[in-house]
Amino acid sequence: MLRNEAYQVINKVFKDQEFSDTLLQQRAKRIVAAKQNLGLFYNLVKGSIKMKGQLDYIISLHTDPKKYETTDLKIKVLLYIGLYQLIYLDSIPQHAAINETVELAKKLFNPAVGDFINAVLRSWQRNPQITWPEDPIQRAAAEHSYPPEIVSRWFELWGEEDAEYLMLYFNENPLLHLRVNGTATTMEKLIQYFAKREISLTSTGYGKCMLSTDKADQVLEDVAFSEGYFSVQDSSAAMVIDLLDPQKEESILDFFAAPGGKCTYISEKMDNTGEVIAVDKSPAKIKLLKRAADRLQLFNIKLVTSDVFKYGPVAPAYNRVLVDAPCSGWGVFGRKADLRWHSFQNIPDLLKLQEKALDTAAKFVRPEGYLVYSTCTMNPDENQEQIKSFLERNKNFQLVAPGKLIPADCIKDGMMRTIPFKHHIDGAFAAKMQKIK
């Protein structure tokens, strides 16, 4: 059952460009109810998706490369699942990994497909040595499992060495980052609470209330989460709100607010005072935001299910406006591996949307108020260039230096920029601007 469920999820991710996190959550209850290994299920899905590029290359070495290119995606997914187990999951005996995958192929298709899967996997088993391509871009793409066009762009932006560090970092299993709910407890109390349960929490050094742990499953299953003492959020995302610097009793507008990680932190920093208007067009995501706010007992958030470009009335009424813009997601490839396979396809459309979002949000900022633009990417076209262009179009705004709101090593040219392999957090960008007239 477990491998069949994993197969269904991976197939949907690649065929329909659905997100694995949502699909995993939907199917997790079935895995638990069947008393199957939930950790293995998650690992098999996430790992196969993350390493798809590498798996494709290796498989092509053990079959006819041209024929493999035209092989049905469903059969490729079976090969990903089988080969991922052989290469990365030492806990599963190789004969079991092969046999289980072959039996699933026969069940889903026919004996001929099962025989093909068996032949490819046993060919690798006999000869696991890999000769990578000589071309640097093709080699890095195959070895580290990224689309060649992204590798090419990263080499161009940061050079081969740093780009490779970045790729390696994203292929590691990330630590779980926790944001302490300051309206309910303190960092010290939460650290002590989990220490009594023999779970170590340590400060990430980035973000003013951020902790990390390698005991994700145990922490998330603890009652402290369900009772709202902390949220799951990467330190890079929390620092965006530290930069926004919300104050008590203010009126703050949050565009693209759901599922609510940044929005709920705004509310916590305001100590449940004032108002946070959270705007997002996705009803499903708004439900998630409501659930998070209820869990954290935050009552100053007003939820608005609306396209941000249709939200109104338009008036310069807010002390601070956050635009957490849709982006290519380069900075979260470690946690959301799905993105690496389709994040390069729609960048021109994203650039137009980001530009429009900034101009729209600017109309809601009151005089002397602040506008913060953030993304979870390191793409300069979506970041620094967007801010440069916005300030040229909007002479009544000026860039504001972060000062001591965020660590100095995360600031460059007056803007927040985090580098995953350097800071050991997700990649993110934020710029703070003030309306001066």
C-alpha cells in the first residue's frame, strides 16, 4: 500500500503540477490507519521528487537513452521509486526494494512492465558506478538533480563553486524551524519544556524568536504545538516580519497572506492589538490561516478572501503594508523540491504580477507609512531589480535601511538577502520602503 500511495502522489506532482505537501497531508491518515511507516512514505515521495533529475540520468545509463526519453511518465515514476530506495534508503534490503517495485508495476500495468522495471533496477545493482557528463552545467544538473536551465542561470549569477554549494545545501534534509508564540510563552520556557522531554531546541541566530531542531516528528506531535505555543516557520520568513517591525495598535495590510506564517507573526508582534487585514484569493488557504490564528489564539486578524488586485476601497489607510509576493521559490528548494521542476517556466509572468502587486500595495500606504516587499527566491530579477524599478516609478517612496532589525550579515545594499548555504536558512529577500509624501 505504502509504495502505491507514494506512486500516486509522485505521479500527480509531475503530471498535474500539484504540490506534494498538500497531497501528503491528504494521504497521511490512510498510511497511519493502515499502520504503515509514515516517515518512509514521506521520505520516498519527497526524495524521489527531489532527486528526479539524478534518477533520470542514472536510469538512462541502464536502458536505451532515446527510448527512455519517450517512456510513459507513470513507468518512470515506478523507476524513480525503485532506484531511490536502492541508492538512498539503507534501511530497506535491496532485494525487497526491487521485488516490491516490480510487483507494484505488475499490479498497476502488466508483467511486461514489471520485467522492464526489474531489468533496469538489477542492471544498476550489478553496476552502480556512474560516469557524469563532462559539460559542467550538464554534470551539475545530473549529479545534484536540477533542471539544466536553472543550473546555467545560477552559474551565471554566482559562479560554479557557490552555485554548487547551494545545490548541495538544498539536497540535505533541512532542520525544523520553530517560531515561539510570544503571546503565549517565551523562548526559554519552550526550550526547558522540550528539554524535559529530551528534545533539544537551539536558537537559529536569525529571527528574534526562532529555534531549530532535528526532532521534527516528536516536536510536531507534542501538545505544545496544538495548544499554540509555537508555529513552524523558517527563520528567513520570520526576519521579513522583524524588518516590517509592526507596532501595537497599528493597522496593517497583508497581501497574499495565506496560509499565514508571516501574518500570524505580525499579529503576535502586535500582541493581539490593532488590526491585521489578511487578503488572499484562495479559500482553501484562508481556511488554513484561520485554523492557525485560532490555534495561536490570535484575534486581531481580519480575513478577506479576495484577489489582491480587486481589494478595496483603495485608500492610503495603513501604517504598514506587506507584499509577500508569489515568486519562483528558488530559496525553498530544500523544503519544496517540487518547485525546482517548474519554477523556471513562468518567471516572465511572475515579474509582471510582482510589479503590479507593488504598485497596487503602494496605494494603501498612509503618509510616513511603510511598504515591505518580500520573496522566497534569490533571483535578482524578482528582487533587487523589482525594487529599483518600483522606486523609479514611485518617487514618493524611499528605501529604508534595516538598521538593527535583522542581523547585519543578512543585509546587502540596504535590503535583506539570505543565502542558504551561508546562513543555514532558506533563501529570501525583503526590502522596506517608506512613503515620504
